[in-house]
Amino acid sequence: MSTWEPVIGIEVHVELGTASKMFCGCPVVFGDQPNTAVCPTCLGLPGALPVTNGTAIEWLARIGLALHCRIAPFSVFHRKNYFYADVPKNYQISQFDLPVCVDGWLDVTADGEEIRVGIERAHMEEDTGKSLHQGSGGRIHAATSTLLDFNRSGVPLVEIVSRPDLRSAAQARAYAQDLRALVAELGVSDARMEEGSIRFDANVSVRPVSTKELGTKVEIKNMNSFRSLERAIGSEIDRQIGVLEDGGAVIQETRHWDEEVGATKGMRTKEGSSDYRYFTEPDLVPLEMPASTVERIRTDLPELPADRRHRFGQLGLDSHLVNVLSGSDPDLRRVFDEAVALGADPVISANWITGEVTAVFRRAEASKAEVRIRGSDLAELVMMVKQGTLSSSAAKEALSGVMAGEGSPREVAEARDLVQVSDEGLIGAAIDQVLAANAEAIERLRGGEEKVLGFLVGQVMRATGGKADPKLVNALLRQRIT
Amino acid sequence: MPIEIDIAHVARLARLALTPDELDRYRSQLAVILDHAARVQAVDTTGLAPTAHPLGLSNVFRPDEVRPPLDVDEVLSQAPSARDGYFEVPPALEGA
């Protein structure tokens, strides 16, 4: 088998969904007309000074705590100096050796195996403007000019750096997806990959299996979906193994993923461009976060996706149901939790939520209808099926009535005449009637023709307008005949 | 001890096109500054916390509130070149 082991680390950039930018009061917008959310600070005009958005720092700590990081009691901003047209100050305000969050981890499941991915750091910085390369279909190398939109310039950006703990493209994808879900759960970013509000870069190297020393790493950029992230890393691993097996050496560089070609491509980079000459940002004072603030933010954390999956498992849901329910709409998960808290069976409730309830929601979405369901409704529905008051098909009909706002399951079942008859007296009377009219059938049944029983059950069901509990009809019939 | 300065590299990082004469002149001027920095660095600072900022303040925050941005026409009127609401600059190489 394979004699090479891939070693992968992921860098994630998350745009925070604060109202205003990181160091000025311009609104955080997406898709607006270019340069309509800019001011002297985010345009880098001379003399403009940054002032830190306190909410963004709290949200960074929120992310850090969700990733089990230590929150530094003291941290500072640095200037990262480089020249690029979308960085108007010629430096990006970032953090260097004293970031806000350090030393965390995230547990992810890939290929049925749980792995703990170390988080080296998570720090605060500002986003750059957006460049649009003109000429030859937007291609960088053939561009005749570059257009700049600074609406994104200065948007709060959190960089999360993993340790090189990932060993396959599939693991890297699982990590990226779980991290995205976590950030979305925290409510600090809309985390939309297609809008660039969460972006992933990968550091990939390979080494001979069971060696410790890391190989030369290559950074991959331009992966615009989870699928392209997995493909890009897989293709880069293969490329590096190919180079090494041909006796060559991997060059440390940044490579772009080309979705159409299905391969990474080396980028033209200027020598010395990575000499960022970090120094402390003199325009900003340090950040201090006392333990009391850290604890307040920690207490405020919602249930995290990994914890929730674990809890669902403990409720008796199998891994498939855990996955489907975890991926369900948060409102539906809340309905599930409420129903279970009211004593409804977790597995049955989960099946309803991920099955029929989701189906009704999807249909309603398509027809733009308003539907809703409360936890108490689901609990009542599950209970009524268990008690035999509703057949499972009647329960589906009751559910659609409930979700259309017709009332509680019991009210809908009564109004729509769905309640199953479980009254032994009523059913008994119907049976007697049927038996009296079918003397010949009884003889055949007594003679061993079992299928006749089905016929008789059918007759009784018809006599009760289809509302008798079929199980009860069956039992009572047998009692009377034998 | 004289400090080795790759003055051409420093100039390149700062995007300065310097003549050989200028390179020589700035190399010697920069050497004086670095010399001074070396003397500061030689001071024994054991047990002293690094100074992150001379003001001695921390946590100067602004509330997360939006303030009106500038008018786009006014913004672009300052630019040497603009097109369709964008600033326009010579083609930029990625990662340059």
C-alpha cells in the first residue's frame, strides 16, 4: 500500500457578521454597490486612526472558547506590511506573537473515526478590499487593469490556524465542514463559503510513513467549496508523491486550485514578498481580557454541534439518525428537544422530525405557505400513536393539519374524524354484526383457511368506517372465533 | 560590531527605486540607526514586561455601531483613475 503519509493543516478566515467594521463605523455589507461602505479609515487615507470594535473581540473569544482555546489575558495588534492594491494602508492590522486565542482543539468525525484536531491559534485581523482583474475574462495574468472595491476593507476577520493533525483529504473536508457548522452555530458569522465569508487555505506536505520529520509544505488557495477543498488536497498529495517518487523535491510555494483542470498550479510570486516585517500597531492599545469576562462569554456559549451529536447518541439515536437530525433546521431541532423533554420517545420523535415534519416544511417552502409546529404538538402526536388513538397514516394527516395551524393533534384528529376506535364494546358490536352475516366464512376459518381472517378484519374495518384499531379488531375476532 | 545590511532588499521591500549612490548613503545612515537599536537591545531587561504601547492604556473600544460612510462620488473624485464605481489601478499580480 501507500508508503507516504500526508500531513495537512488548515487556515480558516471567518468574516464576522458585526454591524460595523473592525476599526471604523462603516457598515459590514455584501453585494452592495462598490465603494459605498467606506471612510477615511478603511480607505487608508493619511491621518485616519483605527478604533477597535469591542463586539468583534468578544466574538473572537466566543469562537476561541468554542474551540477549547485559552484566552490570552493580554494581547496586541501588529502591522503586517506588504504592498498589494487591495490593502490601502500598505499594511494589514493583524496579530502576531500575542493572539487572543491559543491552544485549542476540535473533535471531528471522518470515515467513521473521531479525530482531535489541534487549534494552534485564532486571532483578530481586518479583511482586505476586493480586486477585480479586467481584460481576458478576469484572468490575473492577462489583466489590463485592476478594479478595486473597498466595501470589504476593514471587515472584522478571524483567522483560525489548525495544527498539522489531518492525514487525508477527507479528514480535511470533515474538519472544514465541522468548523463552518460551529461558527454558524455561534451566530458570529453567516459563514457562507460561496460569498467568501468563510475561506479555507490548506498547508499540505507528505512524508514517508512512520517518520516524524515534516516534508516541505505547499499552501493551496482558491478552494471555493468543500468538494473543491477535498479534491484540491487530494490532487496536491498525489502531485507531491509523484514528484518525490520521481526523485525530485517539493518546492515550498503557494499553489492555486484550478477547478476546471482539476489540479493545483504554481503562482508567480515575487521574491521576498513574504517578509512582512511585523511590528506592534502604534495606533492601537493592547487588549486585556480578565477571567471574569472570559467566564461570562463561556457561560453564554450555545450547545456546540459535537456536544449535541453526543447527546443525541445518548438518547438512543443511531449514527445515521444523529447525522440527519444534526443537519436539520435549528427550529426543528428545538421542537425535537421540547418533545423529548415532555416525555416523547426520542427515536420516534427524531423519525418524525427528520421525516414527515421536514417533508411538510419543504412542501410549504415550495408553495410559500406558513407552517409551524410546537414541541408539545409533536409529543402529543407521538403519544397518540403509541396509545393507539391514531394510526400512523392518520397521524400523518393530523400532523399536516397541526402544521397548517388547525390546532393541537387531538383537536385536528377530532375535527377531521381521524381518531382510531379502541373501544372494545363498539368494535365488539361491529364484529358481532359481521360474524352474523358471514357464517360461511367462519366455517372456512375454523377449517384452517387463515386468509379468511383478513377478509373478516376488512369487513369490520368497513363497518367502523375504517377507524377501528386494526390490531384490536384482529385480537377480538380471534377471541370470538376460537 | 558593524551590522550587515542588505540595503537593496530593504529598498525592494519598501518599493523604493534607489540609485547606487543612494543605496550607499542610506546603508550608512541606516547603520547608525541599527547601531543605536543594538545598544538599546543590549540593556538587561530581565524581569521587565515588554512595553506594548507607551500610553499604558488598554481596551479602548468603540461600540459596534454603524456610522454613515462617505459619498462614493466624493471618494472616487480623489482617485487618479476610476471606473464604474471602482478605483482603477494598473494590473496587480496575485501574491506580488
